[in-house]
Amino acid sequence: MKILRVILSLFIVFCITFTLLYGKTKINASAPFVEKPEYKGVISMWQIDSFEGGIGSRKQFLLEMARTYEKNNQGVFVMVTDYTVEGAEEKFSQGIFPDIVSFGLGLNVQNTCILGGIDTVKGGQVGDSTYATAWCRGGYVLIANPKLTSDFSDLSNGVIVSQSEYTEPLLALHVEGYTVQKYIVCQPMDAYVKFTNGESPYLLGTQRDIHRLERRGMEVLTKPLEKYNDLFQYVAVTSTIQAKKYYAIDFVKFLSSETVQLKLGKIGMLSPFISVENTNSTLAQMQEIRNEYTLSAFSSKQLLKELQSLSTQAISGDKDSANKIQNVLI
């Protein structure tokens, strides 16, 4: 018994010595400590909407999250400002950049830095590096008027397509496997009005239309599109000042945290990372979808316009256009 105690004591001494002399070095080598810099001041963030949201304002949501972040980082203030795509690009051309930019497809975002240790989405990656991630998302959904049709097996009676300047709804419908000859492309609000007026049995819309129809109390059938989605609100860091860059990246990490992601229901948006409860059954279904394809967050305006054109041909069955589309999907 005495011998066992001696052996056990020697083993414990060995473990402690090994940890202090060798293990500590290995831990530091794999996870280097990054000292939190001293900074008191403003972190600027530009919010740019290039697709319809859910309910409420994405800018207002970011402001609320900024106030929460500021409470835990005394002296650091996050200022959120609305910009259009054109307004932001004009500033970029003058060499003026925010510390953080929140954007959708269509923005020629510049000056982005690599984001490490952050939850990622593939649209924000270039090679093996992450230059943008997403803090919320939407999704495409086929909506049917049950007074005019009973299912989604045949869209030959026509589809009203809700399309913004930089979104690709027909591409989503094509990738889903549909072939459609009869459709009309409209701006989002016009598409919604035409559908509710009974001008077509089908609407190809987004999460915003689900919210509109729910508020209206209109009974509909829905089929979320599962394969492709480009409705991501990305976020990238463009600061060049080291201390500000630290807090800018830290705020992006905060936006992708579970604490913030669980609150996205307040603005009717979906999380790119976790399951968020939703009382609307269609939105709950859309939340669980992990789309197989998307486009790069850094897709050019020219490419987006070309894809909108190619999609009108691919959705009619043109194989050459379909192949060209497939080559740019990620």
C-alpha cells in the first residue's frame, strides 16, 4: 500500500512538472494570446440594403445590438449609418471607408481584411480565407393562391417573380429544377400587389412576402426553395487602424454569436448559423434549410446582371445558359 502511494505521488509530480515545462509551451504555441488594445472612440458601420428584409429595420436592429456591445466595452461606441449601394461606392472612390460594412450582393466592397475565428458562410470566402461573413439571411419561396391552384406540380399558368436590382429569384427557381415558360418579373411590391389581386396563381417571393401575407391574413400555400440562396446580409471589416480593427472584428464576432442570432426573429430574418424559433410555419421551415448553392459576396454588378439574363433562358430549358450558370455557383 505504501509503495502504491509513493508511485502515485511520483506520477503526480511528473504530470505537474511536464505541464509547467512542456505543456505550457505547446498551449501557447497553438493558441497565442492576443492582448486587448486600449481604445476609446467610435467604430463606424455602414448598413446597405440591397434586398428586402423581413419586418422592421436592419439598421435599427444593428443599433440595438451596438448598445448591448458598448455596455461590455466601455468607451467603445458603434455608430451605424444607412447608405445606398451607389452612395457607399461613391465614398469608396474618394478613399473613404467605414470600419465595418454590412451589405448584400451588388456592392463593390473594397479594403476588406481577413476575418479569423469567426463563423463563416461560403459566400464570404475567397480560397481558404474569410473576408466576409453573414449576420442574417432571407430566402426564396414559391407562394400559391389556393383559390387558383392546389399544388406546385405545374407552373404553366404563370408565375409573378419578385426581383430586386441585385437578386436572382429565377436562378433559384432554375436550380430547384423548374422549367417555366410563362412569367412576369416585377419589383417586389408590385409583384406582391399583382399576386394578392389574383393576377396569377403563383408568386416567387421571399421572406418579406410571407410577413406581408401573414399580416394581411391571406391564406396561401408555400414551398421554400432549398437549393440556392443569395439573400445574405454580409458583414466585412474595412478598418486600417489596428486598435479599431480589433474592435470591429470583435463586434462582427458578437453579431454572429448565439446571443444575437436568437434575436433575429425581432426583424423577421433567419440565422445563417443556428435554428431560430418562428411562429410562422413557413419561416420555421425556411430556417432549417441549408442551401447548397450561392454566389460570392464579391460578385460584380455585371455578373449579377448577366446571371439575371441567363436565368431567363435557363428557366425556359436552354442548356447552354444552364451550364454557364453552374460554372459560377459556389
